[in-house]
Amino acid sequence: MTVRKCIPWPDKRLRSKAEVVSEITDEVRAVWADLIDTMEAMPGVGMGANQIGVMQRIAVVDASQERGQVVRMANPKVLHASVELREHDEASPNLQGVSAIIKRPRAVTVEFLNERGEIEQRDFIGLWATSVQHQIDHLNGKLYFDHLSRVKRDMLIKKARKL
């Protein structure tokens, strides 16, 4: 268990789709542990493995107030998303010092391999749903600012480079 360094944007790994996990192994469990330690050190509410340079579809989310409610996911995918949207100020340790208000579905149903290696479906609402979608985007080579208009995205990146 280690706090890992987040790779800086524009590292090409952040734009690459992560590889599917075929089974839950000790290696996957070790990545989950590192992701949790790294997420807690930020502090944040989620993290995808490619953010630390591990190109596997592995993510963690903990949007609980009290912490310690981490959901460990491998190969997460959204099955259903609500029509109702929710705004949230999103950021990433891969592009530090900037954030943007992003609209995403307020609720999602996600399927993933859990820590027991079982396929699980779970509903996420509010900040949990936002964080899960944010992590799935990372695993697909997409960052939160890709949801912005080109002008807003360019301004955000320009600001981040100045920092």
C-alpha cells in the first residue's frame, strides 16, 4: 500500500483506453490498495488506475462523508443513466490547479467485477454517480474537461499550464 504519483497531463496514457481485467488477482488488489491510499492522500472521491500509470480497468470510489466506504471496481461500465443531470465542480490530480462545473447524469447503474471476482450491479446517486462516471471516463482515455466546449476547455488548459 503506497501513495502513488499521479501522471501529469498531457501524458498519452491519460488519453489511452485501459485494458480489461480478466480476473481479480493479488496484483489487482495491490493496485486497488495503492489507489485508495493515493485517493485519501489528495483527498479525493475516486481514482482510476491509469491516473497512476497502470493501464488496467481498475478504479475505486468513496464519496461517503465519513470515508471508509470504498467501492473497488474492475471493468466498470454504465448500464443505465438517469435523464436528470447534476452539476458538480470536477478536478483531477493529473491537471492540477484547475476545475470546472460538469453536468452528468444524477444517477447511474454500473456493472463491474468486485473484489470477490463477482459481477456486481450497483446504483450510484449524487456525488457517488459523478465520481463513478469520472473514473470510467479516465479508464476510457477521457478527462473531465472533455465535457466542456472547445473554448472553455482551451481556457482551462491554458490556465493550468500557467500554474
